[in-house]
Amino acid sequence: MNETASSSERYRQGMATRRAVLGDAHVDRAAAATTEFDRPFQELITEAAWGHVWSRPALSKRERSIVTIALLAALGQDDEVAMHVRATAQTGATREDICEALLHVAIYAGVPAANHAIKIAKQAFAQMDAEKAA
């Protein structure tokens, strides 16, 4: 995920947004772990998810964060739920926002999906609290 791997403006915007939402440490870890095999995928998500969708002005980062967590929870994407819950430190989505989103998941995607996502969110919040206290 070498930032010079793609010279498109969409990639540059995506990388800036990705760093703003997930934090430099997370993006740097992803970049360090990138191989020739997954470089095309990393470029795709940087341009498409972060440069196109997350960078659009119609929704705030807070709103996108809430929607993303609800969708990921509904789809059972546990690792992604945890990552995006941690990203709320940068997006401004509150714990109340996430609770409300997961209540919607319970009704529209099922109680088991919401119950599991709540467990993941609680673990992520506990980790965030421990890091703040340290």
C-alpha cells in the first residue's frame, strides 16, 4: 500500500480519509503488511471505499461510521465491526450512537447479529478505555 503506488487523486483523497478515520497507526500497520498479492486490493479499497464513498460530503464521518457499523454487524463481519468501533474515536460517533445503530440491527437483521456485535463493541470500548487510562 505504498502511497506512491497509485497517483490518482481519488487514491490520495482516499488515503487522507482512511488515515483520518482509522488513524495513522492502523493504516501504517496495513501498509507494512501489504504484499504484491494484496496490493491491488489495498489500492481498490483506498480508492473506492475511502476515496469515493467515505470522502463524499453528503454524510459526515460520524454518520458514515454509524451506518458502516450497522451494516458490518448485520453482515457478521466481526473484525471490521471492531475496527470501525475503534475508529469512532476519530469519527465522533458516540457509544449512544452505536447502541442505537445496533438496536436497528436487532430489528432489521436479527437479534443474534446485534447481540454478537454488542459483545464486540463492548470489548472494543473496554480496550479503548484501557488505552486512555494507561
